[in-house]
Amino acid sequence: MSTIFLDVSRLLTRLYDGLLPTGVDRVGLAYIEKYGAKARAILSEQGFSTVLTEKDSQQTFAWLLSSTCNRNAIRALVIRTCLNRLRETRLSGILLHTSHNGMEFGRYYSAMTKRQIRPVFMVHDLIPLTHAEYCRPGVDATHRHRMHTALKHASGLIMNSQATLDSLAAEAQRADLPMPPSVVARLASGVTQRPLTARPLPAPYFVILGTIEPRKNHWLILQAWRRLVEQLGTAAPKLVVIGRRGWECENVIDMLERCEPLKGVVIEEPHCSDEKLHAYLQHCQALLFPSFVEGYGMPLAEALALKVPVLASDLAVFHEIADDIPDYLDPLDGPGWLARIQAYAQPNSPERDAQIIRIERFREPTWADHFERVDAFLETLR
């Protein structure tokens, strides 16, 4: 079997900075768990890359899997690795790169070619191309260059969903670029089954999970909650907002910080541990997922894996993951969301009970299924 190389640049940088893993990071950690025992690590910056020794690779993988942050040790490893680059021997194998970071640099691919390493990238979404209005200015151009460079030079691409593959194929056709060999391998939820914990809140509550950013549509939900408080007063259900504050979300922050009717009703959890997150999910009336667009939507799979009902936007990728199990709504339908939330908040909700029955046929994506498809795909590239 060819040697596997894992680019861990993003993971190590975020560990060094003390940041909690995002969904993309959890995918990278799953790849380390799967391949790390016999893999080598790669670090890259602005397209310049270097391969860690076997010993340093194993140390780095151990740090990342245990979330152990020794900043002095990480600095020493980076310096050592840069010096070792001058003595790098000829290598060969397959690179698995699970974040988008660095895909846009042609020199990254050239360096892998010289090492006889075939680069295989995971594509998580094309949101900056299809919905640039939800991203920082300039990200659309960077992401387009990133995707085009990968289309030209990658040996293979791993897609998290058929919806993502369809979006990339459309972009390739538009740009008159060939599609490299590709495979769709859905992502596991990342849920670790835990015994049922005590309720974190005594009253009925809902959860919205994800970084606060425009495409996640928090503003609509907060407006619905203000209306709930106006109608129900102290009987209104609580809302738990789990996720850090992102960019260009001032209107949502204004609601969280300055809307008097929501104080004590909306609970913000910007730094929520996995244990606390699962406790919130286990007992909530439903997970709310009102996004305008998603590349995958891991919280949807996480909630359904825990047998938790979901109210979700009517997106193709959500149907791909969950079929007709959630209750779907248009992300612009404020009255519809309000009515469904009110229905699910009831102690004996027929709508909620019906979804709980549907959840029994949910087939949770697993890492075993994911890597079975990836391994079969890699065999075709060797």
C-alpha cells in the first residue's frame, strides 16, 4: 500500500491558537485516526510545503488527537521541520488534504509532483462561488482560483455530498476544465453516543447550532423568538444559540445584546464543549437549521443520530442526508417557522411525535462507510 501523507497545517495552526475544532477540523482528525499510524504529516504555508519525519509526524498526530497544545514544542517542531526540508529524501505516495487551505497554490502541486506524491483533496462546498453574498469580500475569487487549480492538478477529489459534486461539475463545465477522478463519501456525524444526561434547562427549549454568520439565518429565528415572547410571555420556550460569533452578523449581535424581550429567553453558548453540546441536544424540542445554503450540514446528521427532531431549510443536500425525516421549511418563511416552533414546543406535539417515528429509519453516515469508499477510490489511483 502506498504511503499516505496528511496535510495538517490548518489543524496545527488552530491548535496553536487555542481554537476549538470546526466541522472541517473534525474531518481532518478523523483522517488522522484512520491513517495516522502509518502516515506522514505535511506542513504548508502559502503553497510552500515540507514533510515531517516519521517520529515528528506521530508526535504531531498525538498532539492533534489529544488537543494537547504545547506552543514551545510546536514552534520547535516547525523550525526542525523547515531545517529537515533541506535533507528531504525522495518520497512517493498519496496526499490526503481535507481542508481547502492552500489548494490555490500551483507550487504546492509542483512540489508534490517532484516528491512523486499524488494529491487528493476533499471539497467541502462551493458556497463562495454560488453564494458570494454570504462570504467575506474577495473570498469568491480566492475560492474560484482554488477550485480551478485543483481541477487542473489534483489526482483525485473527495466530495462530501452529491450536491457538492454537482456544483463542482457545473463550475468545471462553465470554466471548460476537466473533472479529475472523484468520489462522494458522506461525512459521519461526529456524535459519540453518551448516556442520557440531566436536562441543562428545566423549561422546553430549542437549539440552533453553528457559527453566527449571514447564511445561517440566525436573524430570522431571533425575530421569531421575539414574536413568541410577545405572544406567550414567560411561557415562551427558550432558545440556545451554540456557536461563536462570525463575520458581518451585526444585526444578529444587536438582537443578542440589545433586544430586551430576548434577555433570559435566548441563551448564547459561544464556547460549548462536546459534553455540554450533547446534553443540550439530547433534551431539546428540536434542532433548528434555517440556513440559506450548506455544503453538507453536519449538525443535521448529529441531531438525527441522537434521535433529536430537526426543523430544517428545504435544501437539496439536507434531503440527500436525511430524506423526508426532518420537517422542511423555506428559509424565508418566517410565519411558517414560527408556527412549526410553536407546534413542537407543546408537551404533546403530534408533529414532533411523527418525526420521532420517522427518525427510526434514519441511516446515520459512519466513518466506516466513508473510508470504505475512500479506500476503494484510492485503489483506483495507485
